[in-house]
Amino acid sequence: MLLAIDCGNTDIVFGIFDGIKLRHHWRVKSFTTSNHHNFLILLLEKLKNLNIPPHQIKHVILSSVVNEASSCFLFLENALSIPFSAIPSPSLKLPIDIDLPDPSQVGADRIVNAVAGFKLTNSNVIIVDFGTATTFDIVKTVCGKPVYSGGIIAPGINLSVDALSKAASKLPKIDFNQYPDSVTIIGKNTRDAMWSGIIWGYVGLIEGIIKKIRTEEGSDFAIIATGGLAGLYLPYCELIKWQEPELTLIGLRQIAKNNGFI
């Protein structure tokens, strides 16, 4: 079995692959890596509940954008005595070229998402990730091979709303676990006006950037959305038809397969 770990700024997503099949996946908060021993206990308890003895896991593939978590994953590797492969790593073969002056500046999660996006579409693709930041990653097909061409990083929705609430104390707090069935462009009260900005402001940003990419590249692109709030925007974004919540796990699996781990 393969254990895939995607450590983001807010959440860590775990996936257990039996061959190429995703058997189980779950998430915990990223701050839990601050206590190494507790983090190990939580993982072992989860594996026990899933009836998976740790020795059945033959390899771990890791994508992390949190530098502070590095020591925790090193502790985990030593405690479990299972080989870890982190992205990016000179020892890993990537099934994608990176066409940037300094490839090391690309976040591990964005490389993995690019791999998954091309795997799913086999075409030019833009991946829109609704995470702590809202990111756009562009993959083009060159002579039949995927090439990561760069991307865009915009403030995430949660970050923007938190900053707005902190700067304007009279504005109500927005709960993203409870959102309206539909959102009109013109709000008739403060909360509705905020929801209009949250939805239609970001729809304008998302679709404007996608159209600009297509115009500048002179090419069509498939669009895949991922990340925690992707589902909130799909009903409003005409250009996005495809949501893949486990995109990063799919990319990690593909890289693991490319390197003979599964």
C-alpha cells in the first residue's frame, strides 16, 4: 500500500492507495504537526481504525508547502521506518516538464496538481485551486508531453473575508459552512451584499483570468477546480464544469506510479 500525504497551510489530506485504487482518505488540521508524538499517535490510531497495520504501507509520498511541518514528517519517517519521498526531490522522476527559470519556486502542491490535471484531461489544462490562496496553474501540451508553464496566485476567499471582517468591525461574520441557495448580484442587506462580493467578485476574478490566459496563449484549455470551496463556486462559474476534490492525491499517486512505488 501507498500512503499519500498532502500538507497544505490549513489542512493535511491523507490517502491510502492499494495499487492505483484510493481506498481511504481523510484530513486533519495542519497545526497538529506542531506536536510530533501526538501526530504519530493520531495517524496510528486512524490506521488501526481502518484495519491497516503500518507494515502494510510500503512507501509514503509527500507534498508539503508548510516548512514548519518538515521536522514532524522526518520524525514520522523515522518512527514508522517507511521510506518517504517528498516533492520536489532530485531522486523523483516527474511525468511533467517545468518551463520556468527557477523550478524550485513552484510549490509542491502545484506541481502535483499539474501532473493530475494532465493525467485526467490529456490536454492543455488550467487548474483552479480554491485553497488558502486561490491559484491558477497552467499546463500545456508540447509535442505530446505536458509542460508546466506557470500560474497565478490570488488571495484566498477565506483570507479576504477574514481581512474584511477584521478591518470593518460592524460587518457580520460569514460562515462558509452555511451559504445561501442562490446569490443575486445586488444585495438588499449587509449580509447579502457581502455574499454578492464573495461570489460574484471572485467569479469575475476567476473567469477574467481564465479568459485572459486563453487569449494570451491563443489556445483552448480544459478547466479543473479543486480545493475546499470549489463546490461553492461551480454553480456560478460558467467556465468551470469539472470539480475534482482529490486532485492532489491523484497527482501523488501518478508520481508514485511513475517512480515504481505502486
